[in-house]
Amino acid sequence: MKKTARQIAFEILLKIEKDKAYSNLAIDSAVKAFCPDSTDCAFISHLVYGVTERKITLDYIIERNLTRPLNKLKKEVLVILRLGVYQLLFSDKIPQSAAVNESVKLAKSNKCGFASGLVNAVLRNVSKNGFVLEEGINEVKRISVLYSAPEELVKFLSYHYGEENTEGFLRFALEPKKLFIRVNNVKTTKQKLIEMLQNEGVEVKETALPNALEINVNKAVYELEPFKEGLFHVEDISSQLCIEALSPREGETVIDLCAAPGGKTFTIAEYMNNKGKVVSCDIYESRTDLINSGAKRLGLDCIETMVNDASVFNEDFPVADRVLCDVPCSGMGIIGKKPEIKYKKLDEFKELYPLQRQILETASGYVKKGGRLVYSTCSVNPNENRKICEAFLKEHAEFASVKALPHIERTVDEGDYLTLMMHKNNCDGFFIAVFERK
């Protein structure tokens, strides 16, 4: 008997709850296992991502309609209730009766028939009363509940960016995700690509970046003919801005130390008009294979991949005009795409700081005199960003800081450094620091 989309969504969410699995990986695994059609797949993704990113909000609503503590519920029952409440309050196209009745069916078909009455009662109450915040709630709790972010994270972001920016950042993370692409100027022009995409029914918007486009497509990107022909690759505006800050030029030697899956490497090669040398590295061969296949599709033959540990100095590397170290990070800037990240304890990220510092230290050894070094993360955590860079400059008088992309709006004043924020810059949260060897 074929499993329903709601049953598959339930199983994925239960796996995330029990095994701390990532939603995107769990969805991919389930889709491969059960091969639902594209409509089912879209609905499953909608439910899984929606419930995951609004978990704190959903639990708040459920608890206010329960007579027992939330932690007394069996995990399966809690997941069913979250699914039901999400459909009732955050999914416009689902009839309320279907949200309630299908949730009761889920309880009965997953050995939770004993709780079917509770599921029915709670969801009918929610359907009737909606989502109401308790009176007298403090500001931290209000933001936490409204945007489903742990209070620890709300306090942390508020301390560094203020409550208004924190609320804007967390609100934007819940909005529909935008898809950006980079025009492969080695093979085509922006105008030609726009026409080709529109001929395939793709909605296209131009952006402030010369070769960046926002697209809205109703099928997988890899099915588009211009993608198959290597006329573009998918890349967020933040990453494209990072390469603008790196400013690679024709004929130069550039090293991308933490490159996989390769988006920034491809943009570097395109900035260079495929003339020069881009050394693109990752610690795992399987990931350099990804870069190679992408470069081949795009026709970028100036890229040379290497399996390399970015934290260890490699004597075989060339002296480079430009070096990019986009280091492993917490991902605090991409919580809109990977909502599980926002539920982690902040202390979990501390182990990254020494590695980030070491990679920056190692990267600096490859930069020629007069050359440029860019340090970046997809995080808005100053401990991974500004503080790492400040410590680096104290120990390296041979490097000077350069103002990163001075034309871009800043959320806060960090001197030469730039932290991109979702609500301000219409892109992932991202940090960019630029240094030049004197």
C-alpha cells in the first residue's frame, strides 16, 4: 500500500526529532525510498520544512491547548500535533477539516490510537481559537515564539545587532526562499540567458549585481536546457558579493581553499573570463569530484581541483594573487534554508573557532606581496567573524584590512568588515573581510 504524503512527512519529522537528522537529507532519502510524484514531493517538503522552521511556535500553541506538560506527550503524538497545527495555521490551501481528520488518521495508523481523541480536541481548539500570544509576554519571549527561535539565540543576536534587526532577520528567515543564479559570461550574455529562461516559462528578475538573476521555476533547475548547456549555476547573492570583494582578474592565480560544492570557484573563473589559474580545494575527493563535474558543465577549464586540508600549509601550492578562505562555520546566516541550525546551543559552535583561525593563518601564507586575501563565512556570529579577523591582524603586521564592498548597506558598523543580513541585503546572512599583503 502506497504511503500518503502526510505519512511520509510524519516519518521524516519523527526521524529529525529522534535522530537529529537534517531535514533536507531526510527528505532526499525518503523521496528516493518511496518515489512519490512531484506533487507529493513538493507537499512533503512544504510540511517538513514548515514544521521544522516553526517548531517553537507550534509547541507554544499546542501547550496552550493542552492540560498536561508538552514533555509528557509521546514523541509520535507531538509530531502529529505539530503537523496538524502547521496545516491549520500556516498552510492556506489545506482545508481545516482535512488538517484535523488526517491528523487523527495518522494517530490511529501509527500506534497512537489511544491519543486520537486528544489530537482531535487540541486541533479543533486551535482551529477555533487560532494563534494568540499570552498577555504580558516579555520582548525576548515574544520574538522567540513569533519567529520560532530559541531565547538564547534571540538574546545573542539582540546584543550584537539590536532587537529591531534581530526581529527582521528572524522574520525574513521564515519567508519563502528566493533562488538566485549566476550568468556564465564565458558562454553567454545576461540578456540571452534571460530570453532562454523565459522561453521555458521561468520568471526572471534582474538584480543590482551585473550577472546575478533571481528566478522562479516550477521544476527542478537541472531540468532546464540553459542549465544543461552550462549557461549558469545556482549561487546566492551573498556568495557572488564575496567574489566581487575578492575581485579576481584575467591571468591571475587564485586559490579557493574550502571550495566545494564549487559555486564561488565557478564565479571566480567567470570573473577571470576563464583565463588564468584557479586552484579549487576540498578535504574530500568526493567533493572535488563535484567541482570537476560543475566546471566541465560550465566549460571552465582554468579550474584545477586538489584534495587538500585547508588548515595545513601546503608547500606545493603556488604563490597566489588572490586567496579565498570561506571557512567551515555554524551556518547561522542560512537558518532560513537549514532551520535545524537555529535550535543548536551556541556553545556547540565554539569548537569551530580554532579551526577557522588556523585556516585563515594558513591561507595568509599563500598570498603574494600586493595580493588579496578574503575571509568569509555564512554566519552572523561575530565570534566566528570579526573576532577571528581582529586576532589575525594583531599577529600579522604584513597585512592591512581593506573596506569590504563599501557601496553595500551595513546593518551595524564593523569598520572595514561587512556582515550581510537577510532582511537588509536580500540574501543569506554572510560575513566578508578583505586583507591585502603590504
